[in-house]
Amino acid sequence: MTPSEASRLVAEEAKTWRREIHQHPELLFDLPRTAALVAEKLKAFGCDEVVTGIAQSGVVAVIAGKRGPGRTIAFRCDMDALPMSEQTNLPYASKVPNMMHACGHDGHTAIMLGAAKRFAAERDFAGKIVLVFQPAEEGGGGGRVMLEERLLDRFGIEEVYGMHNQPGLDVGSFAIRSGPMMAAGDRFVIAITGLGGHAATPHLARDPLLAASHLVVALQSIASRFIDPLDSVVVSVTFISGGDRRALNVIPSTVEIGGSVRTMQPSTRRAVEQRFREIVKTTAALYGAEAEIDWRPGYPVTVNNPEKTSAAIAAAQSIVGQERVDGNWPMTMGSEDFSYMLEKRPGAMIWLGNGDSADLHNPAYDFNDNAIAYGIDYWAALVAQRLS
């Protein structure tokens, strides 16, 4: 099925906004240009209220329907880019060194602006739509900060919905699942302290590299021997730093290792952290070393509400048909800070097909403009589902 005529017309305009944002990426909370563009468009569309400066650079718009009172539901998109260099050679490629929209947040923003233009013009619904343009999804926890600044209570939000593009899923297709959808993502840095010495007399030292090596292996036992094999857990050590290549006959005094832990259930998340700490302390002690753990809690598990997931599926099916909506998409071990909003209000996040593109966070990635109209249609269909 093809997108609606109304969305196709808006999508042509939204494509130019998307490419403008793509050429001028900004990071985390520091989004002055992007936020100004978003606010300017929303005011021009005639939204009832446009509020800026939430979580520093977040923008929120309110549109009331012409059918009278009803629910207040929120749609959320992310606006920030990533600190990496683009390698697409596109005419609208990033003009900012070491910054690019490698996760499609430019596309998400353009889609919601397009939807805002339709909603403000048509207003064929009861209740209110709150459009949340969020900063700092890429590691800054912008969603959490918006909640801390009373986003939900201030605008009377009862339900929240999100959308993210998915490379490898056909354009014009959607995917979702009820319950846990994306993982919690925690990070860690471990400082292992031993006793340095000469490589010729290791018995007089307490080698932290030996302890670190055994620790890398021991941490893998968390997933393989401590957690139910049907419960998804990933423990990855991603860096080891210690010693000096200019002093190959010196046992160092300290070594650092770090990485990430991904879990799909809140109870598993707590259990894994406890077991992690036990393994680190006991393994270091086994080799005469000490370990200090810098545990960095990340985003929680993204959990879709069953009822709202059903509404999202029905909305998607109404525009592309049943065969192009996968309602049991596999869980992913990536994480997403929309999870904070889903902890506070019922809602759901859905995947939007991006076609045969490079993967997310890849320097060759680009959002597929052909998906814009489908995204706008989805938001419109969800309004029809929830605010009819």
C-alpha cells in the first residue's frame, strides 16, 4: 500500500527539513540550531502552544482537536546526532566535522514536524496531542531530564508513543512487540591495582594484568552459568588499558578494563550487577590485587504496554495492511531512553522500515526519505485509534 495523498504532500516538504537538519548535526543537549528550526516550524503551523528550553533544548508543542475533550497523548522523537564522521558522500552530507546523524534522528524529527503540520491543519480528533522533540538520546538521558522537569504532569500526558527507524526492514513496513523490546544498557570501568615490578621477577610483584585477563573470562560466566539461558544477557569487555609498550620488561601497577552489560528484565539487571561485583572482587583477590568498580547505570529496559502495543499494531495495519506489520519482532540488546517515559506512562515504541540501508551508528548510514510519508501516516492513524 502507498502512503496517503495528504502525507505524501507533506513528506516532500519534510524531506527538505530532514536534509537541512542532516547537514547541521548537533550533539546531546546542545541543539540550538535544530531546536530553533523545530520551534519555528511548529509556530508557523499554528500549534496551540509551543514551549522551548525543556531539558535545555527540548521543544514541546500542543495541538487541540476540534471534536472537544478527550485523552491527552504524547508522541516523542529524538533530535540529537552522534560524534562520528560521515562517509556517505551525499550532496547533503554533514557540514560539521566529527558529527553526523547516524541514527536517523533527523528523519524522526522531520516525520513529527510533518505530522504536526497535518494535525494543526486538520484537527479531526478529540482531546490533545503533545509533540515532544527530545534532546540527548545518544547517551545523555534527555528523556529522563525532561521527566525531571515535569514534562508529563505539566502537559497532562496520559499515554506516550515513540517511533524509530530500522535498517533491514522494508520501507512501508512496521515492527513491534509487546513487553520488553529493548535492553537496559549499563557500563562499567574497573581499576585493578596490584604491585608493579620487573618482568624477570614476577613472584615479587602482584600482576594486575594477570588478574584482568582472568577477570575478562570470568565475567562471561554470568551469562553462561548464572542466568537462565532463555533470559537475554550480554556482558562485553570492550577495552583493556595497562602497561607501556615502551617498557616491555615492566609489570604495571594498575590496569583498567571496561565495557557494557545488557539485560532484558529489571530483576535480571539487579541480579547481574550483584554477581558482577562478586566476581570482580573475588577474582582480583585471587591474584593478590584489589579492584574498584565504577558502575555506570544506563537506560532501563524499554517495555511496551500490551494494550498500547495492540493500538499501535492496529494503527500500522490500517495504513500498510496486516502482512507488513510484524507484531512479534525479536528483542534487541540495544537500549533507548524512551524507556524512562514508558516507566511513567503506558505506551509503545514501534520500528519503521528504513529499507536496505547501512546499519545504525555506521558512518555510511542515511535515513531513507521514502519512509517519511509512512511515518506521518502512522502518527495520523494512531491519533484515529486513540483520539476518535
